[in-house]
Amino acid sequence: MVTGAGNGIGAVIAEAAVKEGYRVAAWDVDEDAARAVADGIGDACVPVRVDVADEESVLAAVAALPQAPDLLVNNAGVVRFGPLLDLPAADWRLAVDVNLTGTFLVARTVAARMLAAGGGSIVNIASVNGLAAAPNAGAYTASKAGIIMLTEHMALEWAAGGVRVNAVAPGLIDAGMSDAIYADPEVRRLRSGRVPLNRLGSAADVADAVLFLGSDKAAYVTGQTLAVDGGITKGALNAMPRPRSVDSVGVDPVGVDPVGVDPTGVSSDD
Ligand SMILES: NC(=O)c1ccc[n+]([C@@H]2O[C@H](COP(=O)([O-])OP(=O)(O)OC[C@H]3O[C@@H](n4cnc5c(N)ncnc54)[C@H](O)[C@@H]3O)[C@@H](O)[C@H]2O)c1
């Protein structure tokens, strides 16, 4: 089961899961989008209209499942930008309702089926924005941080019943809701250059991590959040120049773009 499978990352996860041999229920509030994705994938993918923020919709869709799914991917999400002082309460509520409450409602309803069946695996899609604050993204970051803690709680509550729960925190991903950001080539260049692995991530990068955590290869992993971010969340100190007098990094702090620091220890202006 993949929620939010009608677009972006969710569509790629659904396709990758079918390639791995899963049959996929592609859930989305946008029924036409889910159907278009399923049509492109083939018979192993079935579209279902579900609003993850609406408990009745979730209960009905889970009750209609012929069996407990082996893997649930809580991917449906929305972003609303704006400084907290001006953010309309409706935007805050939408982000929290879809991202956090939606993950809660779908996960606990599906987990009940998994627990009755003896086990299963759940992967929640968080974000690096759940690990680090970002400008004008307070509703989104709070909802994604909530998903990370909810993942830990669900993992502890359901471990004894054989249900593993993990999260993936994608970084700068060149897909889906970020399409508008990366339409600008200069923004692409600047953002890519800030990633230690020196590129944007793809939806396939996220799908690979999801399928790993969902599989028996991760049989002893639960309650974890795996950042799929090219290293950006480990780079907080990467942009701190040191004076040449201190060590061989040798960057002159004045007027040097810290992003040019070469991780081998040789400064880019040497
Ligand atoms: N694209 C990125 O840069 C990026 C980075 C980090 C995390 N993420 C996360 O990855 C996930 C997928 O994002 P995306 O970029 O593919 O976005 P997207 O907007 O392309 O796709 C999101 C999908 O969720 C569906 N959806 C929205 N509200 C729903 C609801 N109430 N019920 C069911 N479906 C609903 C939408 O119809 C859409 O098909 C999200 O959770 C997002 O927060 C994305």
C-alpha cells in the first residue's frame, strides 16, 4: 500500500514496488492521478481514492483490503510555506492533518490488520525538514518532526506483534512538490552545490530506501529514521571556514565562499 501514489515520489515508489514483485494499492485523494499511475504500471497496481486525513475514508479503504498488506508506505503529504506570524491557521491545519494525522490514521488502521496477521512493515515518509528547521516552513517541519516521533512510538507499541515501523527522511529531491523549486536552473545549481554528494536526490533514491526498510533485509531495524539526503543533515559544520594559521584546511575566512571548501582538506582557492 502506498499513499499519495498519484504523483511524484509515491508514483515512483509504487512502480519500484511492483518491479520488486509486490502488488500495490495506489491510494490518493486525487483519484484520476492514482488511476493514471496505475494504468502506466499495469495490472499489479490498483488505484483507490482515499483521503488519509479523513478517518471514515481510511477505515472504509482498509476494510476493503482483501488481506493485511506486507508493506505500508505512508507517503501522502502537502507543504504550505509561510512565516509563522502570518501563516493562515487553515494552512497549518492542512499540513498537520494530512502529514501527521493522516500518517497516524492510516498506520494504526493498517497495523491492526498486520498485527492480526502476525506482522508487517510500515515506512513513513518524513523529511529532512523534520530533522532541521527551514525558512518559512514551520507547519511542514513540525508535521514532519511529528512523523519521526510517531514512528518511534508505533515501532515500540507494535514490535512485539511483528510489525516494524521506520521512516525515510528525503532531502532535496528533484520530484513532486519540489518541481516548482527546481524549474529554475540557477536554484538547481546552487542547491545541488550545497549537497555533500553534489547532486539533488531522485524519487528513485527514496524508493530504494523505502523498499530496503520494508524488506526482510531490514528485519532487525525498527523505530529508525533514515535520511536519504546526500549528507546535508550531517553538514552543519561543513560551511565553517578555519584560518590558514589553524590547520591545513587553510581557508581564508574573509571573502571565501565556504561551500568551496574541499573535504579532502585542500582549499578550493589553493
Ligand atoms: N519532493 C520533495 O522534495 C520531498 C522532500 C522531502 C520529503 N518529501 C515528502 O515526500 C512525500 C511525497 O511528496 P511528493 O514530492 O511526491 O509530493 P506530490 O505533491 O508530488 O505528491 C503528493 C501526493 O499526495 C497526495 N495527497 C495529498 N493530500 C492527500 C490526502 N489527504 N489523502 C491522500 N493523498 C493525498 C496528492 O494528491 C499527491 O498525489 C510527501 O510526504 C513529502 O512531504 C518530498
